[in-house]
Amino acid sequence: MESVFESFGLSFVISNPREQDNPIVYASENFYKTTGYSPKEVINRNCRFLQGKDTSRQSVCEIRDAIREERATSTCLLNYRKNGTPFWNAFHLEPVKDVHGMTEFYIGVQVDVTEMFKSALGEAAVSECSKDVCSKAQQLANEVKKYADKLHENARVSVAVADSIPSPLLSGGIDRSERGGENPGCYSS
């Protein structure tokens, strides 16, 4: 499944809002390249470590509100690499919902738009880039949902199979009265 995620060629993270502080549970290789952080420094942490002194509080509040309201949002904000270098991040947050409409994961897609922001195209280019990021994030969210649905289905099948196994077989405790005759390899029907 990892290859499906990586095939999008995006810098992104997947976080789990069911865990305390909505930690990152997966980050793409491009995320590590963009930010300079390693998997050990990223996994099980909230994305706040990318914020710095000049990160817009308004953008941070927009992201926080979207998480609280379980909705998608896009914004452009100043983030910081591990080495302290700032970069403009065209960010899109997309919730991944289960069959009951509950948010299971969030996908956060980051695009370094620093050069676009500095160019004459400026905000118009960033806006156009944000639309593309939003579209790709929605596609990625659909792939994550498919993967999560498969995991849930596999778990349901495993539980159904376990429930159908007679309890003496699960515990290993079959007594002689359940066997057919004296042959321990044959059971009566």
C-alpha cells in the first residue's frame, strides 16, 4: 500500500485524530526530503514542529478549526525545515471518514511554494497550485479510505472466522469424549 501512497509524488502526512494530540502515523518520503526530518523525528508527533516564530496564527487557527469541525481546508503558511530554513507551504487538510461518517484519519499535503511566492506570479500561482493540491489530496484521501476499508473488512472476516471456531479448539482443550473412538486423529460428526 505504501507504493500507492508514494505514487502520488506528494509531500504528505497521515495523522490519527483518535490518538491524543492527533499524531502523524505515516509520512511520505517527499515529506522527509522537504522538511529535513527523519521518520524517528516525525512519527507519533503532531505537525506543530513545523511552525515557527513567523508562522501565521490565523492559518494555524484555520487548520485547528477544520480539525475540530472535521472538514477540509487549504491555506498557505510559513513553516520551517529542521535546519531552521523557512518555506512557504501550500497546505491542504483532508479528513478520511469511515462508513459511519466518523473521521478516521487526516491527510495533510504540503507543497513548497517558496519560489512561486517570490516570483512575479506570487499569490495567483500559489492559489492555482492550492487547487491542484486540493484535488490530489482528495484522490489520496480516497486511496487511504479504500485501504482503511480493506483493513476493516479483513478484521471483520478474522473476527467472524474466530467466532466460528468451537471454543475447545481455540483453547486446545478437547477431551476424549469429543473424539470418535480411540483414534486421536478422528472426530465424530
